[in-house]
Amino acid sequence: MTIVDEPGIALANLADMATNIFTPMLRLGITGLSRADKTIFIPALMHNLLTGSRMPGFTQLAEDRFIGARLAEYSDATIPRFAYKRHL
């Protein structure tokens, strides 16, 4: 990345923010030590969010403030998508 790339990145971020005003989005990154069960956590979290399952620690769901979740395509094709369905 060079200094010339910075304005393009900034404009892309502004476009993302403008889009998110109308469609709120949360991008979640999962990090952890090796063998810390990240591969188990990700599909379990996604399944519970997609199906609206009971999650007592998630207050938005308990208070009926959670609108919903869906899987969406990520705009950067260079980043591989997590194989959610393969890990269910």
C-alpha cells in the first residue's frame, strides 16, 4: 500500500458508511490462539443469530430489539469466506 492508495481507501470507507446509514451492518472479526475453538464458535454464533435461538447473554435478543441477521457477500473477493455450512 502506498500513499496514493490512501484516498481511495478513505473514499471506499465513506461510501460504506453512507450505505450503512440505511442498512446497519456489524462486521465481526474472530481472533484467538490456535486450537481455541474459533472454528466451533463462528458457526454456533451464526446459527443462533440466523435462527433467532435463545441466547441469554445477548440482551438485544432478550429485549426483542434484535431485528435479524443474514449472511451477505463481502465486497473484497480476495478475502476467503468462512465455510459456515460445512461446519454445522
